[in-house]
Amino acid sequence: YSKMPGGRGRRSRKREDIQKAKQRKISRALKLAEINKKAKYQQEEYVRRKQLAERDALRKAQGLEGVSSLHSRTDQVASSSSESEDERQTAYDLLVTSLQSNRDQSSSDELVDSEEEEEYDDYDEQEEEDGNESDENSEDEDSTRVRNGEDVSEEEEKSNPEDQTSEDEEETGREKVPKRQKRKKGDEEEDEALDKRMMKKKARSKEQDKREEQEKEGQWSSDEESEGENHEEEKNTAGKDPFWHHLTTELQEDQVEKLVKQSSWESKEAMWKVLGRVVHATCPEITRSSISVNKDSISKMNVRGLLCTNWCEVNADSSEKNTVEGERPVDGEFTARQRELFSLMHAYKDLYYSGRTHENGEELRRLYCLHALNHVLKTRSVVTRHNTKLKLGAEVDPDSDEFQDQGLTRPKVLLVVPFREAALRTVHIITQLMTRPDGKPVEVMNKKRFQEEYSELEHAPPKVPLPEDFEATFAGNIDDHFRIGLSVSRRNVRLYSPFYLSDIIIASPLGLRTVIGAEGEKDRDYDFLSSIEVLILDQADVYLMQNWEHIQHLMQHMHLQPKETHGTDFSRVRMWYLNGWAKYYRQTLIFSSIPSPEINAIFNKHCHNYAGKVQVSNPPTRGTICQVALQLPQVFRRVECSSFTQAADARFNFFTSQILPQYKDGNMQHTLFFIPSYFDFVRMRNYFRQQDINFAQICEYTTQANISRARQYFQRGDRPFLLYTERFHFFRRYRLRGIRSLVFYELPHFPHFYSELCNMLETGGEEGVSDRTCTVLYTKYDAQRLAAVVGASRCGHMITSGKAVHMFVTGEQG
């Protein structure tokens, strides 16, 4: 190191300079603290003296003494304030002056070395933060004055608080406060730049604090639509809006008891143009309203204005690809199917629609996204308006329910979908419907992470063409373990928000089951289900192939008493939540491609909406047996049983005693046994092993190597029998070869599987078509599945007929 003339090294000289700079910074910080303390004291003194002056003026006015003197005194105070404004400095001016003088003093001692410059910059940033704190303190005091009811003008807020004191105190104040120093033009520009930086930083910090506070309180960050206009609109439509009517109706205890006993409900049928047969069930003691198609424009249906503006564009753009008649909006807003379904949804009635297909699936998805967003935005609008009133000091009547607008937890909509691809499409529709009025897309937080986790996974294309419904069901990412919370506001949509800060929860049955847990687990949580007001189960038929117990487990944990408060203000909770009647206000929407007894059980046992329930039920006229293209004799054999619980045992005994012995003959080779239930599959597999029957097996848990091996054994005839489950066929949809005889141990859930498997039968060589057979076992409890295969009229005859065997022959007669 080079030495300086004084004998000290350059590095030691730098250390000393840095220490001196630190001491100067500390002294400046202490001065700033003194200035802040003094400014705070002056503000308090000013408030106190102003209150005394107002009391004195009020006494004089009441005593009718010197009304004119009061005006003269006010003018005198105002004139003295204006005269002293140029001579005095506010606390903020003192702060800027002190910072500038200290900066000028330290600038002469700065070194060229970059390390020291970084140290100085750090201290400058600390000074700006201290200055922001002092400004925020002063603003907090000003806002306190406003909340206390004082009328403070802008001139008084900007002037020194001591301007309203007496002349003697003014003279004393002038001696204590130094006069404004004249500075150079460059210094003034530097001060202005410093002020701008401080104001920007303060604004950002205040906005961040406001956003965090609103997240805790359940508000959203910004609302571009005037809240006053929304309030007037809600006031005018409160009597007509189904949202207000549904949530503000108060039930009585005797009415709740009648809701539990659904045997007292009345059902009425109606035929609608598109939906067909509609069954409407209501409790006559509570509501006698009938159902009808709402033909009004969407703007007159009490839907939020933002959604009305975006809906027409979103629905029209998405429907351009549809070429099927009835799939396009007929009036520019809804398709014929959408209008009839939305009339039921918007009336807050429970709905079970079993006519969902891969062609109208997206049409229905857009519709329930519109309904869910409308419900959430209206709910949050009420909460936000009441929060504002309470902050402004509105009086709360303990006997009034005006401010009871919340539930036990924040989530209001639960949307259950089977795969991540369905969740991706749902979020995409939500963001489209939330487009801003100026046409700009809504801000989506955590969008990149969402796209990475929910976008389509790379996989090889299928070697052979697959059915259209299979391609539509398993398109994109088909992972079935996920859950995500959405916090919706007019300005942004926040993805991955915590459940208790979310408005909408999108999840799969498995994703919910892992959170809800089982009895005895420590980390289970189901409190977020306590205040769900709209439950949507889309593609419910897929859950039958995944695990239906997850849906049953979910419904059993709906609207239970929370274990924790989660920051709930119980004075704002609606009374029917506190009474434990939330399930009577919840709306449940179920969409499925097939009618099923399992779904009917959920709809009948767990849906208690006091507004009523609607089921769209159209009995099939022809059945999928008409789609069998081969000339094939099909024998339907009825299994007699006295109760539903005995049906499984009666079917197994009938199969082992009368069906299986016929196929043990050497002539009955290449026989496929189709088994819908995995439990029946395991039972039959164990029986075959006990009887030493040579067979192959394919189920949903079979590895790919064993699947290929079993298909080869069966096709070559090495294994005469093949046990085959419906769940495997649903997820794989293989075309099996070598089938000559087909036995349906039970009718499939999906009726089109029947015709698919029948069309897989092959010619048996020299005998031609004579050796191809099909046998079906059914009970009287399988009427719904049987009707989907043979038609409703034939099903009724086969169930009630005295004969237990019926034969159908399809295809051209030779």
C-alpha cells in the first residue's frame, strides 16, 4: 500500500472517514427524531386549542353575545395565518431543510472510492424512510381529526399548527423556529426530486398496507365501478333479485323440520322446449313458486354489469366453432339450452342435469362460471359497502341485521371438477368474464405458476383413433389430485390464495379428500366448507369411475361447525349460519352425462335447498342396443332378489350356478366377462382361482406388461376366459380382439359401452356368426341402466314380465 505524507495508510484514512460519516448520519437521525417529536406535539397542541376555541364560540353564540365579534375573530385568525405563512416553516419544511443542510455538509467530505459511496447511499435511503414515517404520522393525525368530526380545511392542514395561537405565542414561536434559508437553484431542484421520491414511496407503502388490510377483512383492492351506483342499483332491484331474496329469507324452526322430511315435498312435471321433462320439487309450506323460462335480456336479470358486458363476447366467441343447431346463441346472449338452465340457476334452485355431453360441455361450463362469479361479486360488494360504513362510524343497531352479511368463513363457491384440464379451462373463462370495462384483461396473479402446473403434459399421440367422447374427456392434463383457491376482485384475480382468503375453490374429489382427511387424523381441515353457498359438481359421471366415496365424504363434511374462528367477526355473521341452517340455503348444481342411482342418492339426501330442486329427467326411447351393427342374439336374464342389499349375492350365486357351467364347455372359448364393480371383479377372480379355471384378467390396477400379456393369451386362445372391468375400459378404451362370447355380469354405467363391446365380437371362423353370443344379467334394481340400453318401454315390460329371459337380435337378418 502507498503511504501518505502524514505516515498513515490510505485504508486507515478511509476507515476514519467512514466512521465520521456514520456519526454525522446518526446525528442527523437524532435531529429528525426531535423534529418529528416537536411536530407531533405542535399538532396535538393545535387540536386542543382549536377545540377550546370552538367551545368558546359555541357559548357565545348560545348567549347571543357578539355574533359579529365571532366573525371578526375568525377573519383575524385567518389573516394572521396568511401573514405568518411565508415567515414560518412547517414540520415538513424543517425536515427538508435539515436534510439539505446535512447533505451539503457531508458532500464536501465524500470520497471518490465506490465502497464509501454505497455506504452514504444506504444512509440516504434510511433518511428517506424516516421522513416517510414522519409524513405518515402527520397524515394519521389529520385523518384522526376528520374522524373526530372536525372540519379541517386544506389551508389549515398545510399551515403551521401554531398559526392559531395568540400573538405572544406567535412571537415566541418565531424566535424558536429559524427563518427559511436562501438556497441555490440546484439545491431547490434537488429538494423537489427528493420530495417526489418520498411521495412515491409513501404512496406505494400505503397502497400495500391497504391491500393487506383489505385481504384480512375480506375486501378486494380496487373497484372501478362506483360503489354508490352499485348500492343504488341493488336498492332498486333488491325485491326482484333472486340473490337478495334467497339469502335474506328467514326460515322458522317448524319450516326447517318440514325441509328435513322430504316426503312432504310436492313434485310437478313440465315439458320444456330444449331440456325436455323437468321435475320440480318444493316444500309447499315454504315456497309455492313455479318455474318458467326467463326470456329477459341478461342486463335485466340482475347480473353484474361487468359480467353482462363480457358475457355476450365470451359466449359468442366460444360458440363460433359449434356447428350443431341449438349450440349457438339465438339472441346474441344465450343458446336455447343455456337460457333454460340459467333460468333455473339464477332462481337459486338445486339442479341435476344428466344431459351433459362432450359437445355441450363447454357451453355449460361458461354458464355456471357466469353464475358463480355473479354470486361472488354481489356477496363481496355487500361486505365492502358495509365495511366502509363501519369505518366511517356508522351506528350499529344490535337488534338489526343490516350488517349481517357474512358466513363463518370466506369461501362461498366450491367447484369440483375431475381433472386439471377442466380447472384450467374454468379459470380461463373466469378471467375472460372479468375483463375490465376498458377492454384490458384482468390482472391474474401467479399466472405463470398456474400455467406450468395445469397446462397439457406432453404425451405421445394414440396409434389408433379413439372415440370422440374419450378424446374430449381425457384431453390435456388429466391429473386428478389438485386444489386451488381464487380471490376475485374487479382489478385482479389472485390464484393460489389461501382457502380462508378465497372466494372460489376449484378442486378434484381426491384433492379435497386429502385435505378433509379421515377421523383420527391430526392435520385434517374442513372448516372452509362451512359457508359454501354454491356447490357445483361438474362431470359427476367421471367421479363414479374415480372414487365415488370421495364425493360422499365431501357431502358429509359440508356445513359442519368450524373448529377455529379464522378471524370471523360474529356480529357480521348471518343468523341462519349461527343456527346451523346453512345447508338449507346452499345451492347445488350437478352436471352428468348419465342418470345414476348414486348421483340420485346425493341429490335426494344431501340437497335441502328451501328454494326447491329441479331434475331434468328424459327417459330414453330407443337405447344403445340399436347401435349394435352386428347380427347378434342377445339374451337378457333377470336375477330375482328381494332387496337391494341382497342383489350382489343373488347375482353371484346365479352366475356360478347357471351361467358359468355353460361356458366351461370346450366349445365356448374366447369369452369376455365384463364386470363394472371392482369388488365383484375380485370376488369372481378368487372364485376362478379356487375352481382352477384358466383365465386372464385386466383391471385398472394391472400393469402395462401384464395387460399386453393378457391380451395376447386371450387372442391366441391360451386363456379361454378374460375378466375385464368397466373402469379399465373407461380409462383406456382398448379394442380387444378374439372375442366370440360376451357376458355382462352387470349392465355398465355408461350405456354406449354396451354397443362398443358388442361390436368388438369377431367371426368364429368356419362356423361364421353362429357361435357369437351375448348374455346380460340384471335385477329389478338395475332399471335405470337397463332403460338406457333397451329403451324405457322395453325396460318396463322386462322388469314386470312373468318371464325371466328375453332375447333381442340386432343387425341384418341373413
